[in-house]
Amino acid sequence: MKVSIVRTGGFAGIERRAQSDSAGDPLLARLVDRVDLRAVPPPGRIPDQFLYEIDIDGECAVVGEAQLSGPLRELVHHVLGRAG
């Protein structure tokens, strides 16, 4: 399965993108199994916060930095971290 992350917002407004595929990343597959994008609350209105658009095989959610926790946080950091 493919996971894409787009981070936008923040003070500088710099966009960062990353994508990974579980075919070559067994840890990614385990992280995805622990994430339910349907249960993600909508992002709050917090000035200069990062927003993360997360796409897991076509299922998408937008998450604010304040709502990013647990397995979802691990997933985002893992995918963005692999992008270098």
C-alpha cells in the first residue's frame, strides 16, 4: 500500500511532501494497520500550525498538528523521515 503525506502551514508556510510504499517497508505496513483515518478529528483553527494531508491507498484525512498523536504521529514521522 502507498502512503503519501503533505505537510503545509507553519510560520513559514513551506510545503513538504513524502511518499512510501509498504512493499519495501515492513514497518510502514505495521504502522498503517494501527491507523484509522475515519476516526481522525478535523483540524482545529490554530494559527501557524502544521496541517498534514494523509493519503493511505486513496483514503484521505487532513490532520492538524495538535491532533497528531499515537500511531498517526508515528506514521507521519516515519514517512516524512524516509524522505530525507
